[in-house]
Amino acid sequence: MDSIAVLLSQSLQLGPQRKQAEQQLQQGESQAGFLLLLLQLLGQENAPNEIRLAAAVLLKNNIRKNWPEDTAISVQDRNTVKAQIVPAMIALSSRPPLQAQLGEAVAIIAEHDFPANWDGLIDQLVAALTESDYSINNGVLTTAHSIFKRWRSQFRTDDLFREIIYVLERFCEPFLGIFRRTDHLLSDPSYHSLPEAQRVQLAQAMILLTQIYHDLNSQDLPPFFEDNNNEFMGYFAKYLVEWNAQFDDGGGEDPTPLEKIRASICEIVELYSQRYLDAFPQMGAFVERVWTLVIGLGQSTKYDVLISKALKFLSTVVRNPDQRGAIDNEATLNQFCEKIILPNMQMREHEEEMFEDDPLEYVRRDLEPTSDSDTRRSAATEFTRALMEQFESTITTIIKGYIANCLQVFSQQNWKAKDTAIYLLTSIASKGSTSSHGVSSTNQLIDVISFFSEHVFQHLQNPSHPILEVDAIKFLYTFRNQLSKEQILSVLPLLVRHLGSENYVVYSYAAITLERTLALRRDGKQVIEKDDVRIFAQDILVAIFNKIGEAPTPEKKAENEYLARAAMRIILVAQDSLSDVHEAILDYLVGITTEISKNPSNPRFSQYIFEAIAALVRFVGGTHKQLLPNMTNKLLYGPFQMILGQDVQEFQPFVFQIVAQLLEIQGEGTPDAFKPLLAPLMQPTLWEQRGNVPPLVRLLKAFLLRVSEDIVANNQISNILGVFQKLIGSKVQDVYGFELLEGLIENVPAQTMQDYIAPVLTLLLTRLQASKTDQFTRAFIHFFMLTAALDDKGYGVPFLVSGFDKVQPGLLPQVLQSVLLPEVQKVTQRDRKVVYIGLVKLLTNTQTIQMGKVWSVAMESLLKLFINPQDLKAAGTNEILVDDESGYQTTYARLASSDYPPADRFPSVTDERSFMSSSLDAFSRNVPGQIPPLLQGIPNELLSPLVQFMQSNGQTIV
């Protein structure tokens, strides 16, 4: 334990020791008892706080990484951790940061083991609740919430409802009991004389209790809560009125516990108004309370989240046609506009300050509001649109009046009034929107283009107040889907000009709008094409790269992912039109990559920069092969060598994907520069990083594609199979093991693989017997059928029969009948063609026809596919879809630009029915009289379609 403490201390320091310490800790993860030592360390009162917190974080991350793997943590360690972690969490009641980390760890374990393999968890938590010690109670409630909150977003399944019922049976009564006690203590006059720490604990408990109430009711309305509806709703109603002034600290800009409780209650009543209206007779009363609450709150930012949640509830109510009668009068609608919409659409002083002092946060809050950072404007806009769904004409008329007033005030040099007018217009003009396309439908009572021309375009064309410039750019961003191609092309130069602005928000929004506009697709086609941007693509890229380059540190260079995303999009659109200037562009990208490699800090920025490199390789190197050697040298001997040499783990998955891409598009004559990379790829440490596994498998397959002869000659097949063995033992990574195995089958001669097939099959069958999963079975079927289908490469059915016989004579029929054939119908559409062809090959082989009943079962499986034919000629899309969410290590950050549609392994088979029919016709003539007896037990409804199809093509089974 002392050595772990030393390593944790070193991992928190800057310098060369840090990397070594991290590597040693990583190696320790695989040792028995490692998690238990961490649990003991973080419980040591005499250990430094930072060491205890580091141990808690490492414990949580280790559990997140390794708990899903059956073999990564021993059964004994799992059971001991589950027995000790809840008591350890409770013992840390005086250390909330440590307690929170353990609570998250409990939730991670519960996601995998609860309730089937951890049936005592809820009983442990309930037993830990106390009458008065809220430091312990809050730890229990925090853990319970972390376990239950995932229910809110999960799909309804039988397993999910069994889990919820299991919890409800054990948790509801104790939950009501602690809810009553907490409310009593908060409401008691003596509350004000309690020490501040106790008051904070009680308030935090009520926050957690309301959140857990939401969790427990999120999927369905449990009878317990329906029976106790009046009591709970009474509590909620009380907390929405000014019942205890002492509860609010009266100052500051951070939400107080009271605001958090009220926000959580607004979420609950929104849920009830959406899902359980029949059991919510109090809705009218809550509408009154929430309305009164919203209009009585001030402009302080501490109320922002509460107002957002409150307006979401009111929006839900307004959208309900049954409530229309209660608000369908002009006076009420005017009140909504005057008291709610207009005040919350206006820019406040703190937003101006954020625009100047924290511009990146301003952009992110405006573009990507979260449940904890919803802006008042976005909530008011949502409320406006809810009203518009029911009262479009009336609301449009009222808001247009406010817009006219704001524009009149703006004429007196009040820029804030113009800002409000643009927001108001946007809120009533847009009826539906998506992040990909902007507004998808508009209010027919509003002329968006006319408003843009008369009131907005001037701020795009001429210098104005920076916020109005941003408003103009954002107007384009919002209504980009309403612009014709000609209109888009006319404003693109203005956006390019704003990329050079000195104002951070202005040039960021210019980059954002430019990127989203270039990404527009209509009728399945790109709106802006490479010829449209050919003239100014280089200028845009240089402007973006210069903006990135102005930042003084690697962290500052990487903070604005919107710039990197715009650069990526320009390259994706301009494609090979950049060939004449590609070297300068690649130099910029290499320089940026080299800098940010010094301290990776923003996963999104990094993803987009590597996407840009992959796109340049794809469109310039892939189209002009003569440019590939220079591109390869710049990348391999530049940043990639540094990233791999200095073990920059965050970027390794990107590097492996681009190296694989370079190999894949080389064609004949693979440069020697790649070959020294092969041996180091087998190092176990690389494969320990979960995010490395998919790109490393792709890279090994690329080596097999291009230099399989060298691999065979250098006796490296066994090394690759060592990797395969590691992957196939993992439930998470076994699919990549099969990908690697198929890469061997497709590129290495069957004669070479004969020596290895029996051990491979033994591994597969052992894993199948020990821990079978649907994913593993489907992958096994695909591998088997692919091998059967590759008879033109020396594989095929005889190769498989021989391999299984080496494991155990006569084994193949047993495996087919008990494992593979019963699952054939579950194959995905992507895998169907290979499985179909493999089945046909299996059925048209003289060795398998001797299997009798097994042949008939295989035929029945194939006929079920036959009666539901698939178009095998459908081509894969060439559209490159870049995922907005990317990250390091725990998730594989796929580079979409480096990926290509999967090649058709069997392009000559374009019609599956014809292929089956002609194959059976030819085979039956070779074995006359042997097939008809085997067809006798097959149901007629399966067999008849085949017989009819064959007859229509002049074919038959003899």
C-alpha cells in the first residue's frame, strides 16, 4: 500500500517521474488485490488528502475500465469489493469528495451486477440510513441517485422493469420515511439555530430526495407513489412558495439549495404533466405556483436553471391541447409575452461580461446548453415555440409588436434593443430545427429573408457592435437551410472576412456558421461542392490556421474546437482541388499536431485536426498517388514518430488509423518506411489502452493486406495470433479478435494457416463454452461462413472440416447443429451476404451432404434467408459523418475521414436467389438423387418458393 501511495504522489507531479508512475500503476491494475489496496488507502485518515483522492479516482476509473471484463478482475476481488465498498463509502461521510468518487464506483458496478449479481446492495444502503446523521444519509442518497438516474434515459425492457420493481419493493418505505424526517427538520423553527454545516446537509438531502423521486417515477408511475401522491405533491407545492426566507442565503450568483430543490420539483411536475396526467389532479395549482414563481424572480444568474426548468414545465402544459381553453384569451397570452418571454429574451449585464471576459464559454452556452447551463433565452424561446404551436397567429402578432418597438428604440443607438428584436424574430420564425440543418420549417406569417435584408445584413456587411455582428452571423447559422445555394455563395466571402475579426466570439461564430453551411445536404447531395470553394479554400484555411497559431500555449491553441472543425470541413468539401496547395496545408496541420501533442487538452479539437489530416490523405493522396510518398514521410517522420516515441497515449488511436489509411491506399509496392512499424505493434502495453484496440486491429489488417508475404516469411503469424488470443478472451474486445482472424484468412495462404487453425478453433470453442454471448456467436458465424465462402483461396468447407477434425474427429456437425445454425437468423444486414454465400458453399459440398440431418438444418436456415431477399447491389455511402462527441482512451475515437465503405468480398454475386439456385442446380447434378431425400422434412412453405424460383429459371434439383 505504501508503494501505491508513493506512485500516486509521483503521478501528481510534473516531470519524467509522472509518466513512469502512471505506467507502474497501470501495470498494477492486473494484480490480484489491487482494488482492495486502493480501498484501504483512501480510508487511511493519516494519508494526505490529495493521495486519498487520487486513490479514489484511480479506483473508480479502474472499475469503469475493467469491471465489464470477466477476466480482468478475479471473482474473489469482485466479491470483496462489493462487500466493502458501501461500508467504506459510509465511513467517509466527513469527506464528501472521497464519498462522491466511491458513490460513482458503486453506480458503475451496479450497472453491470445489480440486481442479479449484487442482490444485497439496496438492503445495504437502506440499512445505512440514520435518524439524524445526514453526512451518512447524504452519502447513501447520492449513491442511490447515481444508481437510479440512468433509468431516466433507458428504453423500456422487461429486465429494466424487473430491476425497478426490485428496488421499489425495498426502497419506497424507507424513502418516504427519510423524506418526512427531512421535511420536518427543514420546516422546524429550530432549523435556523442549527450550525451552518447541518443546514447545508439537510438542504442537500432534500435536493437528493427530489432527484430520487424523479428517478423512481421516470419509467412508470409506481403504485406506491400513486397511493402517496397527495403527500408528496403537498411537499412539492410547499417548496415552490416563499415558505422559509432563511433557507435562501439572499446573495451571490450561484444557485442556492432552494433554487436547486425548486428546479428538481419543476422537472418532476413536467414529467407528471407529460406522462401521468390522469394521476396529477394538482397540475392547475402547480401551474399557478410556477407562473407566480417565474414572474417574481429577479435577473440574478442563480435563478437561470430554475427558470429554465420552470419554463419547460409551462411549455409542456401549453402544448397540451386539453389546456388550450384555460389560456385561449388575448389577455393571458399578452401576459405570457410581457411577463415571461420579453424579460427573458433580453441580454443581461453578466452575459455582456461573459462575451468580453469568457468568450468561449459564451459561445458554448449559446450553442450547447446543458441541463445545468440552460440559458434564459433558450428556455424563453422554447416557451414561445410551445405557444406558437397552439396560438400561432395571436403570438406572432403580439411578438411582432415588441419587435417593432425594439427596432424603434435601436434607431436611437440602443444596440441591446436590436439584439432583443433579432432574438424575438428568430423565436417566432423557426418552427422546427436540427443541429445538422438549422431551422427545418418556418412561420409562414414571417418573411425571414426580408427581415434579414432590411435589419440584419447591415451588421454582417459593415462594422457594428460585436454582439450585433454575432447576431447577424448567427441568423445565417439558424436559417441556413432557408437560403438558396446562390444566396449562400454570396455571403460566404463575408463569413470569411469575419474569420479575421479580432473579437473571439465573432470569429468563432464565423467558423461555426461556415462549417455548418458547407455541411448542408439536400436531396442526398452536398449543396456546396468543391468547385464552389476552390477559389477561396486556401484563404479560409490559412485564416483559420493563423488564428490557431496566435495562441501562446498548446492548451490555448487547442481550446477552440470550432476553428479546427471548420478547417476539417473545408478540406472535406474542397477535396482534391487542394492538390496544388496540399503541401502547405499539411505543413500547417503537422505544426499544430506537434504543438498540441505537448499537452493534449481538448479531445474535440484533436479529433478535428486529425480528421483534417485524414481527409487530406483521402482526397489528395488517394486521388494523386504520386503525392503519397511525400505525405507519408511528412507524417511518419514528423508528428507521428514523436507521438509514438513519447507515448502520447491520447493521440495514438488517431495515428494508428491514419497509418492504416496510408497503407490501405498505397496500392502495389508498399514503401519500406512502414515495415519497421509492424513489430512494435505487438507490444502488450499498446493493447492495454482500450481505445487503441480497434485502430491497431485495422492497422494489422492493413499490413496483412499489403505485406502478408513478409509477415509469413518473418514468422510473425504466431505473434498476430497472440494478439488474437488476448482479444478473443474479452467480452468487450472479442469482435476485434474476429476481425483480425478474418484479416489472416483473407490475406494469408490457406496452406500456411493449416498449421494454426486447430489451436484457433480450440480457443474459440473454449470461449464459447465458458462465456457465450450473442455478439461472440454472431462473430463466430461470420468467421465460419467467410472461411467456407473463400474456397477460391484454398479455404472453403474442406479446410473447416479438416480443422475441426484436428480438434476432435466428427466435431463439425455437432458445432453446426448446436451452436451456429440455430443463430443464423440473427446475423446483421451487414453480415448477411457473407453468411448467405457461406451457407450455399456449405450445402454444395460433398463432405457436408454426408452429414444428413445437419445438411437439412442448414438448408432450412438458408431457406429462411431466401424468402426475405436483400438487394446485394446496394452501394455503401461515401458521405463522411464526423461524430460530434469524441474522446480519449475509454472510447474509440473513430476518424470518419480515414474510413472507407467496406469492400464487397464477393462482387460477382449480385443476386442471392440466383446464386443459390444455380449453385444447387449444378451441385445436384454432381450428386444425383442425394438431395431430394434430405428435403423431405423441410416445411413446404419454406421449400416451395425455392422450387418455383428454380423452375422459372429452368433449374431443378435432381
